[in-house]
Amino acid sequence: MTQPIIQLKGFDKFFGDFAALSQVDLDIKTGEFFSLLGPSGCGKTTLLRSIAGFEIPSAGSLYIDGKTMEGVPANKRPTNMVFQSYAIFPHMSVAENVAYGLKARRLPKAEITTRVAEAIAMVGLEGFGDRASHALSGGQRQRVALARALVLKPRVLLLDEPLSALDKKLREQMQSELRRLQRAVGITFVLVTHDQEEALTMSDRIAVMFDGKIAQVATPQALYGQPCSRRVANFIGMMNFLDAKILSTSGDTVEVELQSLGKLALPLSQATGGIEGCNFAGVRPEMLTILTGSQTAEREIEVVVSEVFYYGDMTYYDVRLPFKEEPITITMRNTAGRAVLAVGENARMGWSASSLLLLK
Amino acid sequence: MLGRGHFFKWYMGIFLVFLYAPAILLPVFAFNDSSVVSFPLKGFTTKWFAVLQTTDSLHVAVRNSLMIAVTTAIFSTLFGVLAARASTRFSFPGRRSIMGFIMLPMVLPEIIIGVSLLVVIIQIGFELSLWSIILGHILICTPFCIAILSSAFMNLDQSLEEASFDLGQTRWNTFWLVILPLVMPGIVASLLIAFTISLDEFIIAFFLAGTEPTLPVYIWGQLRFPQKLPSLMALGTILLVLSISLLLIADYFRRRGVRKTGIENSGGFL
């Protein structure tokens, strides 16, 4: 078994009485693209800054590469950080910014020159070396910040919401570029983000955090497919919820009574966070279908369309089930020959027991 | 009918005349060939400047003033840097009230500072000297320096410091390589303000001067002799030209610094 590059054990951080992090245990594997995902104030940035050495934990321990980081200041840790504001030194040129860390290590001039040129080329800023850094655009600043950190060949690169200041188009471009860079250099990336889409598209694994605690650590697919709680499911993508009552469990199956959908038996494995205390059934909108003509499904129920959102490639339907006040959402791909339903129309909704999750 | 715009034009014109006419009179009479300072002018001469050259007591006063002003500027700016850094970077109990008390000498009448310092220095048994004046000047200049430098330090993004530290640099080098260059325009402005305040400060210098007069104290002493007035006009002319050029030079450097770094304009006058 290979040793995780970052290990947190029983990590606590208090600001006065406020617990920014409580009892965080986390292993990050060597070479993976790891994301810390959560709403603002959940402690993800505090966790990142603790790894960098800018915050001292109130309790618990942190190991990087198996070595304890207790008493090791930020400038002696094998980590480098890309700041949210990029923190480009405004009085230095692009090349001077990139060379900053190498000069701090007192490397020979010739080596600094070649490594700076390599790093600038790696982030696609060839020819920008002599540019004054305050004359750069947001995307270019981001690249300088990346080059400045990666040129030091850290064991771990920490990224604090690096894409939040960019516009949508540039953000998407930088997402794929970051992914490409991470594969190219093979360095462990730890990214902090509040954008679930960003986390899903870029990461190998994601830790979802709420209120200073880690709720779930999983791959993007597992996180989306088997969220461990209603809160996680709601934060990652869209999910419909129905009240559920556990009637009995026997062996590997559980008997539940669902709002509107009636009684049914589900395998215990569909209670992804454990069966204890489950009181909701969740289903992703794309797992439901609107049946037309002679189409049939494993299970069907009559619904009324209450709202239609047309997106071109997709249509989002809000439909009402009998005995349920809140509408549920169904997303349908607009394939050829498929008519878009109108508000108030009756329809048949198809669903299957295997797409339901039991959550608390 | 006269519109609002006309009123403001007149207002501005009169304002500028009141502000600058007295200063313009200085060079006019400095080159006037008459020992009486009054119109009509008598003719052109540079003899008043020659008089200045041969007045040894004036030279001593100028030397004293420069020494005091330079020392004051350096120390007040140094204290200003420390205070501004502490108040913007760290939070500690009573920070606001401490900063308030430090800023107080800015509004305290100088005569009170002068008298109380005189009492204290005599009580302690110190000799009155240039150093007692420097002490008083540092006391009144430091609040101005703190005010200027606080804005310079406030504009500094704290993550720049963290980035430098994160990239492997020590705290000490971070200060020299990142913080200092970025607050330099503020430091230059602070040095200049302190220098200027100290150079023309009269009340404290008068109280604490002992036997060594500063330039303003010397000029005040000379006003008793009407025949010295034209040469004082010449002296005033030189001071006027010097201070304007100093201000222009400082602002040139400040603008250049701002252009180079692209950071927020901090602590300029012009």
C-alpha cells in the first residue's frame, strides 16, 4: 500500500469559540487531483491554509509525505499555493515573479533562467516574460501564479478557488487546462471550490464539507451516484426527494412506504449512507422519464405538468404527483420527433426502484 | 445675467490670488534695489543674495534646521512604518484607542506640546539642545507619517506576503523584497511631509532651542531689524524655490512608482 501524501488526523481549528474545522480525518493520495468542495464558511479554505502552514491547528496532526508538519513553517513545507487573488507581485515582471521562489532557494542563475523559461512555456505564456505583471489579464495572472508555484516542483500544489475570478468561458478553458497541467507534471493538486460542477469535471476524488466536518469523500461518479446524505445529494447536482418511511428490514432488503409511490422493497445497498434514520427517498431528475405513446417503464405513475423549462438540448419538467405538494423535476433530452409537453397536460412518468436512494 | 459658473470662476480667481500673491511678492522684493520693502520698485539687484552668503549666523541656523529636519523625517517615518504595520496587520486589544492616542498630537496645539516638553526636559535635567527640538518634532510629525503610511499599508494585499512566504522566502526578506518596494511611495511621501513640517516649525523650536536657533527662529529674530528685511525676502525666495522643486521631484518619483507597480495611488499630494 502506498503512503498517502497528505494525512490529517483528528484535525481541529478554532477561531475563538467558532470551530472552523472539527475532527477532520483525511488521506490524499500521491498524484491525484483532489477537491475540497462545500458552501462558503464550511472550512475548506481553512483546511487548505492549514496544509500550507498559514493556520496552526488547535488539535490533531498533519503529515506530508509521512513527515509531521508540526512546527514546520509555510516556507519550509513541500507545498505551494495559488491564491484566490493570485497574489502576483505587482512590482515585478512575469519572469521575476516566476523566478521568485527559485531565487529564495539560491539556485545558480543559469538554472533559474532555464527553469523560468520552461515554466512560462508550460502555462502558455511564451513571450510574456518581460511583461509588467500589472498589465496582465485575469487569465494571464492565473497562469503566472501557476507557473510561479509549479516551477518549484512542490510535492503538493494547493489551489484556493483559482477560477472564481474568471468569466464563464475562461473558467471552462482553465478547467481543462488545469487538468492537463496536473497530468503533465504529475504533482498532487488540492483544489478548494464551492462550484460542484468544477469539482466534478476536474477531480479524481472530492471531499464534501459542511460546517467544518467532512461529509463524504468519493470519486465524482460515486459522489453523484451514491451520496451519503440528503445534504450532500442536494449540493451535488439536482435531486428530487420524497418522504419515506422504513417499515421493516430483513436480510438485504428493506420495505419502505414512499410518498405518492406506495410501498416497495429495495435492496439495503440503496441506503447509501446506512439505513439508520433514513426518512427520504431521492431520485435524480434524469433517472425519471416522461412516457409517450406506447412506451412503457418498470413502474409508471400519472402526473400533471406544472412547469416547463426549455433549454434547447434539454427540457426540464416540473410535474406534480398525487399526494405531494412540491413538484418534482424531470430532465428529458430533446430527441428528434419528441414533442415538448405544455403546462397543465397530463403525462405518464416512468421510474424504476433501482434508481431510488434512501437518505437521511 | 451672471450664472453659477461665473460666480465660481470669480471665487476661484480671488482664492488663488489670496493664496499665491504674498508668495509672489517674495521674489519681487528679493530682487528690488532698496532696503525698504515697499512699492514702487527701485531697480534690479542680486545684492541681497550676496548678503545671505556672508551671514555666518544664518548658515549655522540653516545647518541646524536641515540636521533637525532630516533626523526628524527619518525617525518619524520609521516610527510611522512600525505603527502603520502593526495597526493594519495585527489586531490586538485596544488597537483603536491606542491608535487614537498616537494620532492626538496632530490636533494638540503646538504651544502646549512646546511648554510641556520644556517643563519635562528641565525637570529631568537635560540640557536644551538640537536633540530636544528633534524630540518635539518627532512627536508632532509621527502622527502625520502614520496617517500617510497606514493608507499605504492598507492598500497592500495580505496574500502577497503569504505568497512570498509560501514560495520559500523568509519573513525578513519578504519585508525587503515585497512589502517595502510596494509601500515605498508612501515612505517617500512620509519623509517629505515630516521634513517639511520640521523645517518650518517655529513654536516648539523656539521653546526648546537653547542657544542654537533653527532657521525659523533665526528669521523671527532678524525681523527686529528693518534693514535685514530685503535679505530675508531673498532667503524666503530660495526656500520657496527649494520646497516647490522638492515637491515636484517627490511627486515625479511617486508617479513613476505608481506607474511601475500599478497599485493603488497611496499618499500623494499633487
